[in-house]
Amino acid sequence: MSGALTPLMLAGLIFGVMLLLMAIRTPIAIAMFIAGCVGYVLKAGWLPLASFLNTQAFARFASYDLSVIPLFILMGHFATQGGISKALFGFTAAVMSRFRGGLAMGAVLASAAFGAICGSSVATAATITSVALPEMKRHGYSGRLATGTLAAGGTLGILIPPSVPLVIYAILAEQNIAKMFAAAMVPGLLAMIGYMIAIAVYVRLVPGHAPEHAEASKVTLESLAGILPIAVVFLLVFGGIYGGLFTPTEGAAVGAAATFVAALIKREITWQKFKHCFYATAEGSAMIFLIFIGADLMNAALALTQVPAQLAATVGGWGLSPLMVVAAILLFYVVLGAVMDELSMILLTIPIFFPMVMALDFGMPAESVAIWFGIMVLMTVGFGLLAPPWD
């Protein structure tokens, strides 16, 4: 059926259909699914597509490792609905208030801390923004600095464990989730410090975006008590994982339960909020799993064209250094971030790029290369999310 189309033309058609559907605001999971169906049918026919769809959903979702995703999402919703973000921002703002641009720095610090119990950049940005933006405006911060700070701080949710995109990369690349969490911690903290330094430099070089003098707030016992739940949950989850007490999946369950208890203690959770947490978790998990299916089908159609393998062989034949190849891939992620969300990018591209990178010689063990590449991708995806247009 695809005799008139070369493999490269068919691969281009698959991506073209996906981008066209995205342009008319089709949900990205559906866009990838339809594009994959078109490519699969043109290459193999209807019956092979039906056979693939008959088994793929169960084969994908029967994985025990995937259960960590809804558990971490639930943990984040309990933290959001439990009023933890307000106490967290109050503490970080007090800590940083002695510095010029301190509220903006406090928002970045709060984003990093909230990301440590949330796992989603979107949820982190939305939650901290709802608390921090009114305060920053009230203290005379410009809209440019306030929104830019909160958008950049929200991307820390991708890197600071537990991170749902990090878990998905680990599953796709067949890497240890606990090791990926450990590897992401230092880059996440470095990104947080880098954002805070950038704010400090910006408010001095470009006057008028932050108040010249701000009244320093004191860190009180009450504000310290407000962040205690976050510290306890973080130590419980990651101390248990790295102490060998439970697996990452079990740690996610423990974290969700502990965050729920913390919300109860703060007396912020109501029956309506409790139900909302589970409904929102179900919606978020369904969206992610639907993207999984769409990406699986599209990657299967691309695999039939053998273009990914040919691309890897072509790139290997160019004689480029491995670092140049990785740099080109990361630049592609920055551009792709303008039209796709982080989960879709990872699910669609990792099956194509990961084998290509693993075939290169970096002078490191294969596991180290896989972890290093994953962290580089996640950091770059975070930067790509800051590129316009925004939702």
C-alpha cells in the first residue's frame, strides 16, 4: 500500500499528520495515535494494525513500574489541596526577604521544595503562582519579573525528585528509578541556585522590576512548623528508598499517605478536596497513559519504516563527536518545546534518540551514559517549556 512512498517520505507523512492535527488543537495523544494509525496502515495494512492494538494496551499497562505515576500524582494533589504551598512560600519568602528581589528568590526556592513532593512542573508552577503572584504584585514586582520567575521556577518540578517525566524516562530507557532520582538531585539544586543568582543580577542591572528596599521578615517558629510536613515527607520517602526499606513504587504510596496525613493535620483538606484529589489523579493518569498509547503506536509505525535505524546509522557515519550529536539532540528539544509538552516529547523521542546515543562511545559505562543523557534531556525539556508559545 505504501509502494509509492519511500520510508523517509512515509516518516515525514506521519510527522506531518501529527503536526497538522496539533495545529487544529487536537489533543496530542489523539494526534500521535491517528498519525501512527495512518503510518501503520500505509506500511503494513489494517489487520496488522488491529493485531498490534489488540495486545499493546495490556502489554504497556501491565507494567508494575507504571503504578508509581498515579501515586506520585496523588501525592502532589494532596500537597496542593492541603495548604502546604502557602506555608512553604511564607517560609522561603521570609528567609530570602533580606535580599533585593527576595520574594522572587523565595518563589524559586518554594517551587523547588514543592517539586520535591509534587513531581509535576505544571502543578508546581500553578500552585506556587496562586500563592506567590499576588504577594509579588502587592510588593511592587513587575509583571515581567514575577511571571518569568514563576514560570522558570515551575520547571524545577521536572528535575527535583520525585519527577513524573523522570520516572517515564527511566521506564522507557529501562533504568533504575532510584538511581535516576539520585542523579537528578544535584542538577536540580544547581538550576534552583542558578535561577536565584539570575534574579539577583537582573534586579540590579535592570532597575524598576523589584522594590529597591524591602522590609526583612523574621523566620518564626510558626513558619518553621509550616514547612515541617514537607521535610518529613521528603525524608520519609527518599530516606526509605535509599535506605532500602522500600522500592520507589512503595515509596510513592508511602509519600501519598504521608502527604494526606500532613494535610489532615493542617486541617486544610475537606471531603470535597479529598474527592478532587482522586478525580484529578485519575484524569492526569489517564492523560499520561493515553499519551503512552499514542506514542507507542507512532513509534511502532516509525519503526516499520526503519527510518530511526537508518538515521542512527547515518549520524554514526558522519564522524561527528558524540558530544556534538547530543548537543544537536538537545537543541532539537529546545525547539520542540515550543509546540509539545514534556511528557509527549519524552515518549515520542526517547525510543528514537536513546538507541542512537547508546551506540556512541562516550568513554563511560552504558548505565552512566543512559542516566547522564536522561538528566540532560530533562533539563533541556525544562528550558524548552519556557519557549513561546505558552498555554
